[in-house]
Amino acid sequence: MIVERLSLEIVDMLKEVAEITNMWGRHSNPKSGWSRMAAAFVAVGALYHRQWKLLGLTLLFLLINPVLFPEPSEELDDWMYKVVRAEERWTNDGHRFIGFDYPQILNTASIPIGMYGLYAAYKRKPVPTLVCTLASIGLNQWCLKEIIEYYEEVNS
């Protein structure tokens, strides 16, 4: 009885690991990353223009995006492919994306700036919306650039 229950728990754990691995693989499709970035801009625009249906559909797309595209059949020389593989390695090595160390501080700083950008979009303030959205995404991409450099250094 105990051995059977333990076996079931191990099988469930292995299924979870396989799903996470598959998620990283599917998520590494450059179409996934580039469409997520575009969708972020669409979401801000939908909020600014009060297009609630478009905002809802965009948020739904962002939610299902990591499993929407097939895993690439080969390693790609695409920046977004490298981003996802670097993120996978980064988390597997025990690092977090949010924190006060470098480069996590870049991503951490992007959050309140991005939140203010969303607030500005809701209040229909075009300049703060644009500046904060670009700054937030820029800081996030800068953090990811640093994580890619870590990935390339570790894998060389």
C-alpha cells in the first residue's frame, strides 16, 4: 500500500517534470516570444482605448502562449529562442528573475514602471503610457540580455 502510493507520487512528479520540460521547449519557439512582446503592446493599447474585449482576448493569449506553439525541431540562432533557453538554465541553476542583485534588479525595476504605464494608459495619459511601457519592456529585455550572457558563458 505504501509502496503503491509512493510509486503513484513518483509517477505524478515525473509527469510534472515532463510537462515543465515540454513547456520550456514549446515556449522556446521564437513565435511564442515575439508574439508575447507584441501582445504586451496590444494590451496597453487596448487598455488605453478601453477596448475591453480586445484586452481580455490579449490577456488570454498571453496566458496560453507558452504552450501554443510547437517546440522547434532544432536549435535556432534567434534571440527569443536564446532568451527562453537562458531563462530555463537561469531558473534551473537556482536563480530568480526578481531581486536586488544584478541583473534581477533590472527586471524588478521594470515592474513598478510597467504598472505606472498601465495606470497611465487607464487614465489616458499618452506620454507617460508610452515612456513607461517602453522603459519597462526595455529594462526587462536588458535583464534578459544579461541572462543570455550568463547562459552563453556557462554553456561554453
